[in-house]
Amino acid sequence: MTRSEELFEKAVKLIPGGVNSPVRAFGSIGGCPRFIDHADGAYMYDVDGNKYLDFINSWGPMILGHNNPLIREAVIKACEKGLSYGAATEKEVEMAELITGIVPSIDMVRMVNSGTEAVMSAVRAARGYTGRNKIVKFMGCYHGHSDAMLVQAGSGVMTAGIPDSAGVPGGCTKDTLSAVYNDVDSVKTLFETFPEEIAAVIVEPVAANMGVVEPKREFLQGLRDLCTKYGAVLIFDEVITGFRLQLDGAQGFYGIQPDMTTFGKIIGAGMPVGAYGGKREIMSLISPAGPVYQAGTLSGNPVAMSAGLAQLNYLKDHPEVYTGLNAKSDWFFGEMKNILEECGKNYQINHVGSIGSLFFTETPVVNYATAKSSDTKAFAEYFKYMLENGCHFAPSQFEAIFLSAIQTKEELSGVLDMFHAYMMRK
Ligand code: PMP
């Protein structure tokens, strides 16, 4: 028995499913998750001493690789001054200044502790601002686990929300409307049906939670136009794309300004952080400035802020990180495509900047329905092969591959060789 297996056996008795977040459990793959001991640079090391080239990168924030000395030092220095005060600090002002300086659509920003909280709070702000209740989200987009966001993709755009999880009362999702990703008409229909009831449209500007699905630019522009026309708040959930596609995220990448933005883990560089921000007239409504209540004991935690500031300031001062990372990613995903072609496989590779997915389907993946056409058994087999050969991808067909700036072309070439060998064999 490996140490990971021993730990997992113990863990399932003590922690639901043996993990503190479901996807870590290898649910759709089967088998035992690897328990990680430490991570450094481009690699994670498990408790059995196995080494993995890491493509999870903590689901995004490790854009500079693990255990970056600059960030580590900033954290240690902050720790020496105490871990938490529950009182205002200079670092929070610095962080707010940095974010509002980088992202033009954000006049004011509030720190929270996770992406879930950021979305939950942004939706509340949008409802408070508009005095309306309904929210439009897209099938296959994930916005954290707050009640209103856990809505199953129903049969068709007009379906009122059906909760996707036990324990979510129907009342919590009755105002959540589902639309089809990359299909502006599906949203237009909802606005025509409820012209004065929709508070917000929330979207992952690049979908990354049904695997990576690239938005058509007209789709994002269409959402912008509809929200403006009907007086609804456009929320870009940039928990994955923020400070990753480029410094100002997907909104900069596609040149479209939302009214509000949510961010997540990348702001904390690996510490538990989220943030939401947007137009002054909306953000001024948040407590204690206004009537929309939102709070958090650990929000803006000085250690987390120090980690985040070290990472974001570095990225701001080194734009070549993005040019290099995106060019390397174009090459890597492009090579994957070439290999598939050479091996006569018509699987789909989607990628935008440094996030991408390999879908085991011959159907181009443009939304939830087409993503679901993937052969998850084929993915599981492939995942296990790559893991056994020292590559740790996210253990699900419907998650992104995250590249980091620290992975070298040589390391990635090794992965491509492995990929080639696998595809030739199959
Ligand atoms: N929004 C998006 C787009 C996400 O990808 C996630 C999680 N990866 C969340 C919200 C929720 O973030 P968290 O897990 O930090 O609550």
C-alpha cells in the first residue's frame, strides 16, 4: 500500500469523500488521489516521493510556479508582523490601488476569501443596485457553490432554475435563469421575456469549468449590448481568467468592459483570496458605505494580501511573463493538435492563452452540450497514463489545463513526446 493510499483510507472515514473539495477525489477517474507533500517550481511531490510536472497549478494562481522565492519571502515577512488583526491595514489599500489601476472597469474593489464569496457578493450588489431579482447564468459555467449559482442545465433556455445539489431550496434558484454559452439569442429571449426583472448576466468570459470553451467575441459583445439596453449588470467572473490571460484579464484580452468583475485565488498567489469590484455607483452600495450587506473577519488578511501583492506587482512589472507564457501555450496546444492529426485522431483541443483542454470528442466544443459529448472513460485512461508518467493534470475532462511561466519548453516537449506515444498506441 502506498502512503497516499493509506492516507486516503483514513481520510474517507474523517472527511467526506476523503477530500476538502470534490474534484480532488478522482471521482470520474477512479483510484486514489495523490497526497501532495510539497511543490516547488514546476513540480509537485507526493508523500511517496513521486514527482509530477504540475498542470493544475492550484487551479490557476501558481502562474509563476510553486514556492516562488519572491512570494515566499513576502509571506514570511508578513507573518513576522502577526497573522490577522481584524482591523484595517495599509496592504489592503495597496491592493485596491493596484487592482483599480490595472483594470479600467473597476473603480472600487472589496476583498473576500474565495471565488464563491466574490460571486455571491457581486450578485447581491447587482440585485441591490437594480432592485431586480433575476440572474442569467450559462449552462456549464461554474460560479462557486452558493445556492443561487448551483443550477442545473435544464432543457432549454427558458427553464426556470432547478437546483443542482441536494440541500438547495427551490426558492433559492427560482430567479436563476440558464442560457446557452456562445448563443446571444438565448439571452436575448430571456431579456424579451423578463425585460425589467433581470438584475445581472454573469459569465465566465472564457469558460473553463466545462473544459475550456472559447467565447466568440460577438457573444461577449452581445451580452454587453443586451445588459446596456435592458439596464442589467454585466458580471465577468474572472476567477480563472483574471491576471492570467493578460494583466487585465479576459476583459482586456477581448476589449469588452463589464460592469462588475469577480476574481479569485490568483490574487492571493496561493493564499485563500477572492475579490469583487466594478463601477463606483454599484460598489458604493456595499456596507458600510451603503445598504447591501457583505462582511468577512479574514477578508483582506495581511498575509494573503502580501502574497498577492508580491505576485501581482511582479506580473505588472514584467509584461514579458504574459507574452512568453501565451506564446509557449500557443506552441504547446498547437503541437498537441498536430500530434492528434498525425495520429488520425479527431479529438478537440480548445485553448485561450495559457489555459486549454483536450476533449475526447469529434464534435467541436462550443458550449455545455458539445462539451458533454466527450468520452470521459477515454479521458480517464489518458489521465492515468499521464499521471503514471509524471504529469499531473486536473482529474476531470471538464477542467482546464493550466500552464505556468516556469515550465520550460524542454519539459513541455517531454510531455508532448508522451502524448504522442499514447496517441500512437491507442
Ligand atoms: N468562479 C469560477 C469561474 C471558478 O472557476 C471558481 C472555482 N474555480 C469559482 C468561481 C469559485 O471559486 P472558489 O473555489 O475559490 O470558491
